[in-house]
Amino acid sequence: MLAEAWHYLTTHLAQFATAFGVHVAISASALALAAVIAIPAGIAVARRAGAALAAINAANIGRTLPSLAVLALVMPILGTGFTPALVALTLLALPPILTNTIAGIIGVERDIVDAARGMGMTPREIRDRVELPIATPVIFAGLRTAAVQVVSGAVLAAFIGGGGLGDFITAGIAMMAVPLLLVGAIPVTLLSLATDFLFGMLERRLTPRGMRAK
Amino acid sequence: MSWFLRNWDQVAIALWEHVTISLTALSIAFVLSLAIGIVAARNERFYAAALAVAGFLYTIPTLAFLALLIPVVGLGRTNAIIAMVAFSLLILIRNVAIGIRNVPAEVVDAARGMGMSAAQILSRVELPLALPIIVAGLRVAAVTVISVTVVAAYVNAGGLGTLIFNGIAGDHPPKIWAGALAACALAVSVDLALSAVERSLRRARA
């Protein structure tokens, strides 16, 4: 079975490379878009108690929505293809990044902020040189969760014509061709594990030296 | 909307299937995690190993997991339930173990001093005190399982995903709307209900 899958892969290399490329492109764009929206939004609301609570509640509801349901709901509105899938995946990536950005900034101890203010820092300096560096590991943990979720969600994009490695899986299931399905399922599993590992490493690397766990 | 009104029975049947599949998977996962979590709470190495395995399983994309099980168990409900149990283990084991560990040592000492056996301490002191954290885990696991069940319709497990897939295949948006909105509503209401349970448990213990 694995040999057959390998044979299929080597004879359809161009097709596989395209699907793999689409999968990575759609995942990376969705994650980048979500980060560009959710991180500034999180920073903006974090220090306003009411707004922060509202944002966290909205994110919690967003987090509970089934990925496939979100993809399916986008389809009747935006149609099929790369863009609708990108929109749906971006929506799915927003909640963990938003929640963690807010939690990261709120988690910065008041004493540290007070000390920074006492040293004469402006609110902007406090944000850029105190709050954000200390919140970075938590924000990155959110990005990591979102990244794995997006790589996994991008498999489902195949159902709405978004392309990617899910195409092999859906074709394999439809024709009950196990080797074909493995050509999609094994690489996407490895991609997801690699994403988790990579973001885990970045998370440790970006933790300010004084905060690293021994 | 008119499609929904004419076919509400179809939606109700799919919803019922969805709930039963999710509940079956959640119950199996809970029993397994309770056993693993109790051992893990007292053994650091076992805890690390259990979380590493569960974390690995959790990272596998849903549809890939369902697909990888096809050569082993074929299509159908068994396939879906195995995948859902695998996805719930991480959060459930972690919360059971952390919940038990968070019980203050002096409370356990007091129970021992009263002459309770290890089994009595577990069932009458540790587990009741860990309950809010365990319920918090169940809440996340329940939402995950409901979400996986939607996808599992593709491997013929039934449930609300069936409406979505039929709707996509037949280019029939009302069916997609009905399936997707019902799935979202189910996930959100289960989340809200279990968070209410969690809050009242915390209040009762405060």
C-alpha cells in the first residue's frame, strides 16, 4: 500500500508539488492575514476592560464553531475556490491570536508597567519596549495554535474547491483508492507536525532571555 | 428558510445522529482519560509520555486522521469515533491530572489522618475537588468532538455534516445553511451549558 502510494507520488510529482504549494500558500496567507488583524486589535483593546472582555467573549464563540461549518457557510456567499477558502481559514485563525494577544498584555504585571512609567517612558514606549516583549511568548503560543488549526483546516478547503493536499484525500475516499488517499494524508500530517515544531521553536527563541525557563 | 421549514425532520434526524455519535465518543474518551489522568497525576514520567502521545494525535489534521483509519477500519461510525477519542485525549488527560495535582497537600494529609484509604481519598476528596477543572476539559473536548463529527460525515458516519456535503454536491445552498448553522448552534450551546456548569461548581467550592 505504501509502495503504491510512493509510486503514485513519483509519477504525479508535478501535481503533488502544486497541491503542496497551494496548501502552504493558503495556510501561510491565512495566518499572516489573521495576525495582521488580530494582533493590533488585541493590543488596542487589551487595556480597556470592557472592550477586552467583549473581544474575548466573541473569540470564544468563534473558537467553538466547527471548521467545516465555517468553510461551508462561506461558500454560498463567496462561491468556491482559493479566495473563499482563504477568507474562511483567516476567520478560523483569528480567535486564538486575539485571545492570546489580550491575555499576554493583560498578564504583564502592573508593577512593571508602573516602574516603566516612573522611569519616564511614554505610553507608546511602554507598549513597544515593555508590554509587547513580555507578551511575545503568549502571542506566539496563540500563533502556534492558529497555525496548526489552519494547516488542518486547509485540508477541508478541498471541499469548497480551495485546492491543497485535501484534494488527494477526497479523491482517494471517493474512489476508495487507499494509496491515493495516503498521498494526501501522510504529507499533510507531517506538515502539521512540522508547523507545530517550528512555531514551538520560534516561541522559545523569541522569549526574552530573562524570562526563559531554566 | 422555506427549505428548512419543509425539511425540519431531516435536520432533526441529522442533529440527533450528531449528538449520539459525539456523546459516544466523548464517553469513551472520558473513561480512558480518567484512568490515564489518575495515574499521570502521581507519576511525572508517565504524565510527560501520555501528553506527548496525545499531543501528537491532536496535531494530525482531522480529515487526514479519518483517511488514515480507512485502510484499518474502513468507512463508518467506528472510524469516526476512534478519531474523535484520539483528538479528545490531550485536553482530558491534562485536565484530570492537573485537577488532581491542584488539590492542596494538606487536604490530602488531613484525609489520610482521618483514616481514609487511598481509594477513598481519590473518590471522596481528590476527584470532587478536581471536578471544576475536569468539567472545563470536558467542555473543550465536547466542542472538539462536535466539530470532528461534522467532517466525519464524509466517511459515512452520519450527522449534520451529511446535510453540508449533500448541499455542496447538489449545489443546494439551503441544505448547506441548515447543516452548518445547526452545527454551529449545537457547538455554541454545548459550550455555554458546560461553562455554566463549570461556574456553578467553582462557586460551590469557593
